[in-house]
Amino acid sequence: MTTQDFIQIILFFALLIGLTPLLGNFMFKVFTGSKHIMSPVFGWLEKLTYRSSGIDPDEETNWKSYTFSLLMFNFIGFLFVFLIQLFQAQLPLNPANLPNVSWHSAFNTSVSFMTNTNWQGYSGETTLSYFVQMIGLTVQNFVSAATGIAVLLALIRGLARKTTDKLGNFWTDLTRSTLYVLLPLSIIFAVVLVGQGVVQNFKSYDTVQTLQGASQVIPMGPAASQIAIKQLGTNGGGFFNANSAHPFENPTPFSNFLEMLAILLIPAALTFTYGKMVGSTRQGWTIFKAMLILLVLGLVISLYAEYSTNPIFGNLHLMEGKETRLGITNSVLWSTATTAASNGSVNAMHDSLSPLTGMVAMINLMLGEIIFGGVGAGLYGMVIFIIITVFIAGLMVGRTPEYLGKKIQKFEVQMAIIAVLAPNIVILLFAAWASVSAPGLASLNNSGPHGLSEILYAYASAAGNNGSAFAGLNANTVFYNLTIAIGMMIGRFGIIIPVMAIAGSMGMKKITPSSAGTFHTDNWLFIGLLIAVILIVGGLTHFPALSLGPIVEHLLMNNGITF
Amino acid sequence: MSTKQNISLFNRKLAAQAVKDSFIKLNPALMIKNPVIFIVAIGSFLTTLVVIIGIFQGNFSSFNLNIAIWLWFTVLFANFSEAIAEGRGKAQADSLRKNRTQTMARKMAGKQEVLINATELKKGDVVVCEAGDVIPSDGEVIEGIASVDESAITGESAPVIRESGGDRSAVTGGTKVISDQIFIRITSEPGNTFIDRMIALVEGAKRQKTPNEIALSILISGLTIIFLLAVATLPAFFSYSLAASGLPESQNLTLPVLIALLVCLIPTTIGGLLSAIGISGMDRLLQRNVIATSGRAIEAAGDVDVLLLDKTGTITLGNRMATNFIPVEGVTVEELADAAQLSSLSDETPEGRSIVVLAKDQFNIRGREVHQLNATFIPFTAQSKMSGVDFKSEDGVVHQIRKGSSEAIRTFIHNNNGFYTQQTHNIVSELAKQGATPLVVAEDNRVLGVIHLKDIVKGGIKQRFAELRKMGIKTVMITGDNHLTAAAIAAEAGVDDFMAEATPEDKLRRIREEQANGHLVGMIGDGTNDAPALAQADIGIAMNTGTQAAREAGNMVDLDSNPTKLIEVVEVGKQLLMTRGALTTFSIANDVAKYFAIIPAIALSLYAGKSGIGPLSALNIMHLGSPQSAILSAVIFNAIIIVMLIPLALKGVKYKPVSANAALTRNLVIYGFGGIIAPFIGIKLIDILINM
């Protein structure tokens, strides 16, 4: 690694740490309904939204109706995206005259964008019209991220309030997070990206003569606006198939740096908002630190693996599949961030990462996308692990476990277990099925442990609502489209519903004031404990499968055998 | 006292019974209550089936047999831990119950007396007990007064007075009347006395799990499901890998190996010991002579963070003591001491006696006989609010010496045409400010001085409160004293807060306030007027000497009637919860090593090529002898760790009154890190033994 690599990594984390309290504090104001700098700009629009849809923004609901609103909203979003894909040939803004999408691919894609996964079994420029991309997918990019924030807000209110069943208003939370957080940030970011050379137009595809004299189709489209939100909203679904490895999505080292930062920005800042809303910024920073340590840990292993040389590659670094314009460090930093944060956009092909780097990416997915994770989703997933950690270790101080003064009892443990189980069921059962069934195996491009990694990665990505792919796997088949879609739904709502139930039950509880006898959840000891529980529980679940995939591949590579 | 009923950890008789019970507990109807161990039992059964089928098909596998045997041992060890805890608890309770089983009761049917079996008594029956009778069941004295020997339940040999009305009316079944006659109304249904309820709490089969125990079993069952998934999907990944290695499907994992892996991963240690931990917590309470009437109470005890403590008996010794004589101008301290002693010679109150003793200790003034002095003792009355002596001096004049409250003495002086000086007033208010009780001594028409009566704070109690503070527990002193006095004693004893001039209603209100603020409150009380507060408190300990109403209202009864017991109960509760947490952490941390034993063993042949030793053997960091010995070692370790931890489950983890953070750090180092490292060592040692 060069000095520049180190400087860039340090600059990246310094900016992330510095922006966290700034944006976090702004979001705190937005979500608590205080005045903030964006209220004069979009305040009228917020009011108009409520008036036109007949919503009383101050009317709060209990967890059940909050969850019901959320599910209905998501279902309608899904249905809309599903239908416009089936009929895109008849719809406007389709200059490339793309045909209607197959039912299973449309089903997969609409589930994918509703669940903030943005798994793309299709190739953007050859499958979807501008209309579907803009009205369907980009809208879902916004509202799926806002849905994640809404669930988090309900959970925070459950933790911070006492003896109430009121957790806020889903429509208000949805409107505010979209209008004041996602929209302004995306607009600014999109403009910057356009400045860097990202395309934003409605032109038909260009056909050009290359230097070799061949003709090449250059796809066009309103890319910048979708890229901004796909990075910020941890969506990750690229406008083009190559995602951010495509020069029109990610033209310069500066755009690359900003896009990487955008992946982690909102999830990181939400930890600060969380701390403020539960009444202790220390609690927020504790979570931030735990996430940061796990991220850096993965990054160090990945960088080590990528910079290790191996005789079978002629003692050179593994450059195949890397973003050659940007180099190894930028490829690895991106791969670590995008898998940790449930984003799933890529600037290098994960299939080509060295086995250990690929494993780190996979572990990031398998741990449940809690290392910053999806917008809102990462943090509420982390709270699930906090509940489990507090329950296991909290007893050791001689009190029944409590978090933020709330007793953790049977119901919370039940729900937390369901939330941990849901994504793991998807990963293990579907991957096991795919690895022994004909339709599962038919899609593999690689043999041996690498093939198994591709299957594992696909379902881990679905369950974690990440959306990145290990490529190498032809996932646009009925088998994969359906199983992955089901996996994405279980991975999303199998966590949201128990989390909402926990929020409801926590809200009804009293708050035990903190004292010297309280199990403290805001110090380094707890950070260590939390990380240990995450790694042990997550690791123990997936170690057998990982050892047959990337671990054995790594060992074989050291013996000179590759796949 | 608290150790008298200690039963050695593995008493031979108890152990023999427990071994027998471990087999009885194999009954699936009982096993299903413990899901983790139930899964192990199913695994053992399936493995045994595989062995038997193997014998019939002529390919007997001694490896499978070994696995089956050790899996059965795992189940039996878990059952044994519960059985031994139960046995100890029952032995403890049986010694309490013994007396009652053969007791006959003299039931009153109208005016007639009928002799029936004690076990047939119903609530509301009235029985009569005379000297020599054993009281047949829990009840309340409705008529008469008697001295009762309660040594059967308290171990205290001195008899106690039980009388109708007032705060000493409750009697406990199994105790013995040693004088007089009392009529008792039975207050508990047959089989539902305190001791019966206590026994139910230590009997595994009938025992209700406590809330935290239920939550914990859900957690470990959840982990079990996760590991079940991880193990159940493994054959599919193996099948893929075998095909990729060019190996036949017949080399896929066998059922016994999969079961061995599963049993090693699921939290069998805590699953096996959870019930024993709960029972032995009850048992430890019983050893301290406290009977809990619900399992929930002992967990709440660990959570309590506000303790309401009665001043008298808990914080101070029962009585005030004279500590100083303060004469007024013109009177020597000896004169004052002499007069004070004289006035107290016939005063049998503890305060009076302390004055006599103080005068003797300080000025060597010997006690005299009242009648030799021609003196008459004037006892304290509620009207006069003073006591003293009238005596004739040698010149025949009658002198009146009085001691009493400043108000009473002022009236007395004025009536004798004397003058109550400003100096006296100053001394009195100064003492009151210090939290002491001033007792003014006067002779005829003049004040001699003031006796400093002081509440004596119990030795070591301040230290105790400091420890409680460190544990995050707030102490509130309850007293009927006025604010000034209460404040001074509170400061001396080091309590965090106090309630002066507290009425029972005040107590109840305070408990509600604390609870509304999210606190859990513990208190100890005895009187009927304490009953509402005892019922409201999260931990209400009724003293055994108290009324039946109080005993019904609380969720624990302290047989020793010792107010400081509250603190011990909190410690028992905390220790119970800590033990649960420590063993859960240990159990989960153990899994790391087991993976490193089993995964390389089962995956040895994958991608091996010609050498037969695949790359995953690199994970065999313990260098275990063979794949079979590795798997077996892990299973054996998993089984015997349960037995090795039984003493810890029964005794509880070492408990020290320290802050939450200090306790956590300590337990984490021992049970967290210990839990990761111990199995690496244990499995390696077992592997060496197997391969010898």
C-alpha cells in the first residue's frame, strides 16, 4: 500500500466521524418536529402532503397500526413497480423500445426495491425503461430508505418513552425523512455527480465507432438522480448493469470517494440521532464505535488479503475484476463499506475478490447487515443484537437484564430471536437447497468452493437486503428470482415486524433510573461485549458453511489451486 | 445461625437419591420442560437406534456406540444436577415439615373439642393448643396468650410470646406451645402453608419457572434452533463439496456425527444447569431462614434498588442509651449523675438502666436499693411524661427528683414555683439538633441538668450501606422520630434518605412514588399496618413474629425476624442472577473451541486430492489425534463440564458487593474468557487420554 492509500483511508474515516454528529443532529431536529434549516424550504410541501392526503401529523398510533400502515404502503409500492414492469412497452419514456419484463424477474425486482435490497437479477440498460427506472425504482429507493428510518424511529420512541403505546405516526415519519433528509441530500449529491461527469438525460442510446472500428452502443439516461439516492439510501441498485464500475455512474476518483462516503453517511449519522433521541449521545456513540470497529476489522483483513501476493498470480496483486482506474484500496474499501452497510452497489466485481476478502464481504452480510447497515435497518438490527447481548451478559451484574432502563423480558427475547432467525433461515435453507438441486447448480459459472460461495453470497445478500452479487451466478432464472425474492421479503419483514413488536412492548414499560448497580451500555466494556456476541452468534451460525466456501478456497489457493 | 442447616454439597444419601432421580427424569413428559436437554435426549435415542441397526446389519461401529453413551451421559448429568439441587432443597424443607406430619389437632366444633389429623384442617377452623401441644398449622391467635417454642423453624431456643390481637398473633405450624392455652384460627388451606409453598418452589417437577428463567430458556432454545439449522443444512453443503472434490456421496456426514456436532453447539451446559441454579437459589434463601412464597420474589430481590429500612432494629439498636450528663451552672456533674441514678433505680426501661450503668461507669456511683432510702418510685405515666423518686432526707424533708421530657419538667418546675432557665433550654435544643433525646433532671424547684440519650447506630451498618450504595441500591430510613432527630441519625448511619414521623400510609405512598419512578422497592415489616406496604413493595419480607396479615401480604417470611435480613435477601437474589448469566456466557463461549475440534475432523477428506488430508485440516489447531477422537473428545467434554459445574450452580458464583461494572468485568474474565479457553484445554486433554 502507498502513502496515498493510507491518507485516503484516514480521510475517509475522519470525514465519516466528523459528519456523523452534524447530520445526526439535523435529523434529530427533523424527526422530533423541531425547527431546522430545511423547514423554510420544504415546510410548505410537508403541510401540503398532509393536507392532500388527509393525515393529522400529530396523531400517534400504537405499534400495530404503525406496522399495518407500513406494510400496506410497502405492498402498494411493490404492486405498482411490479405492474409497470409488466407493461413498460406500452408506457412512455422507453426510447430503447425495451420489451415487457418477464413475470418472475419483475416480481424479483419489485420485491428487491421495496425491501431496500436492490438485488438486480436483470441488467438495467437492456431491461428497464427510463419510466420504470424513474417512477418505479427511484421512488422506491427513497421510500424504502424512509421505511427503514420510520421503523427505527418507532423503536427509538419505544425505548425513550415510558408507559405509553404511542410510537409516532408512520406517515409523518415517512414524509419527514423523505422530504428533509433523503431528498435534499440527493439533490445536492446528484448535482455534484453531474459535475463530475455522471450522465443525466433522456436521450436515446448513442451508437459510436470505436478506435478498432467496431460499433458500440453507449447507454444514456437519468443516471445521476438515481445514483445519488442509491448510494445515500443504502439501496445500491445501479442504473447500469456494471453499477458504480461503469464510468457513467462513477467517472472520477472524487466521485468514487463521495459515493463511498454516501454509502455510510446516513446509517452512521443515525447512531447520533439515536443517542440524542434516547437522551444520551454516549449510547449513540457506543453503537457507532462498535460498528466502526467491526468495519475496520473487516477492512484490515480484506486489505491484507488483497495485498498479499501469491506465486500462482506471479507474485502480483490480484487485479482481475478490480476497478483498474481506482486501484485495489478503493475497490476493497468500497467492497467492505457496501457489504457492511447493506448498500450493495459495487465498483469492483466481488466474484474476483480474493477468498478472504470475499469472505469478509459475506460475513458482513451474514451478521445481519448491522455494521452501519441499511438506512434505519442497520441500527434497528443492531439493537436486536444489543438486546441479546444485554440479556446474556446483563445477568452477570446481578440484576435482571435491562437496556436504557427498560427490562428485557420474555417477549423481547422471543422477538429478538425471531429477528435473528429470519435472515439465517433464508441463508442456510435456500443456500442448502440451491447447492444440491439441479436448477440451483445450473446457474453456476464456477466450480468448487467458489461456486458454493456464489450461492451463499446470493442468499446472504438477499437476506441482508444488501443486493450486491458475487456475480458468476446467473440469477435471472425462475428458481433464483423466486427464492431470492422470498428471501428478501423474509429478511426485511421478518425483522421489521419483531422490531416493531419490541418497540410496542418497550414503550409500555417503566424506565428504571440508572445507578451504580445498572449494567452500563455506554462504555468500552460493552462495546467489546457486543462485538463478541455478534461475532460468536453470527460466526457460529455460518462457520460450517463458510469453511466449505471461502475458507477452504483460501487454503487451496495457498496450495496453488484456484477456481 | 445461617449455617446450621447447611447440607454438605454431595451428601452420600442425597447423591444416591439424585442418581436414582436422574433416571426417573428420563420420562419424556418431564424432559420436554427443558427443550435443550430434550433435544439431546432425542439425539441420544437416534444415535442408539443407529448403533442397534448397525449391529443387525453386521457393521457395528464402536465410535457410534461411544457417541451414544456420552450423549446419554449428557442427559443424565443434566438430570442429576436438577435432582441434587432438588434433593438438597427438599432435605432443607423436610426438616421444617417433619414435625407436622404426625400432629393431631384439637379442633373446636362449637364448644366441643374433636381430635383430628392436622392435615385435615381447613382454613377458618379453630383449634385449641395447650402447653405441650404442637401447633398443627399456620394460624392466628384469636384468644389467649402463650409462650411458644419456635426452635423447630427458627433454631432459636428462647420461647416467644404469642397473643391475640396486636402484632404478635401469628403462629406457624410445627411450633410448640410451652405454657398456657391459646385458641388459633387456621389461616391456610391444607397443603398451602408457607412450608408447603416453599417445598413446591424447590421441587423440580412441580416448580413454576420464574420470569427471567423463562426468558433465558427462550433465548437458549432460540440459539438451539439456529444451531439446528446450521447443522441440518450442513449435509447439503457437504454433498456439494464432496461432488466438487470428486468424492462419492456415501462419504457424507452420518447421523451420529451430525448429532454430536449439534449437541456440542447447543447450549447444553446452561440448559442442563438452569433448573438447578433456580432451585439452589431458593435453597440458599432457606439456609438464611427466609421462606419465599413465590419464585418471582427472589429475582425481584436482585433487582431491588430502593430499600425501606425501619430505623429501630435495623439501623439502631432497639433502645436509646444514656451517653452523657450535662449539668447546669452551679451543679456538679457528680450531683447530676447521682440524682439521675437515684431517679432511675427502679426504672426498668432500657433507658433507665442505661442511666444507672452510665453513672456507675463514669463516676463509680453504686446502685442503691430504693427501699433502703425510704424512697418511693414514681413510674412514668402517659399523663405526667416523667418518672422519678420521692425520698425523705435525714432532716425529714421530702425531696422530689424527676426526669422527663423538657416540656414535662418545665411544668413540674413551675408547679413547684421554680424557674426553668434559659441555659437548660439551650442545652435541650442543642441536643435535639444532634439527633439525641434530651432528658431533663430536676430536683424540687430547680433543674440539675440534662441526660444525653442517644440512639446507638449498629456497628458496621454504615459500611453495609456504603456497600449497598456501590451496588446501586438506595437506602431509606423510616422512623417515627421528628425530622431533626431523624436527620442526625440518618447522617450518622450513612443512609441515602430518610422519612421522619412516618406513618404506615406514608410508607405506602413512598413505595408507590418510587415505583412510579421505575424503582423496585424492598421492605421488611411486621405489623398489620405494614401489610399494605408489604403487599405493594416488590420485595416484602414479613417477620415471623409479625401478624398473620403481614405474613400474607409479603412475599417472603423471615423466620429469624431480623430486620437486616433484607440486605442478605438482596444478595441472594443478585447471586442467583449472576450465576445464571455467568453459566450462559460460559456455555456459549465454549462453542468456539468445539468448532475447531469438529469442523476439521468432519471435513478432512474434502478437496484432499491424493494425499487424503484436505486443506481444512489446517483448522485443527489443537492437533487432535484423529477425526473420530476429536469428535468424541468434544462430546465427552460437553458432558462432563455439566458435572464439573454442578457445585458452582449449587453454591452460586462468588458474590462481592461491588458496582455493576466491577462485577461484570470480573465475571466476564472468569466465565467469558475462561469459557473460550477452558474447552481448548479440556478437549485436548481428553483427546490425549483417548489416544493413549
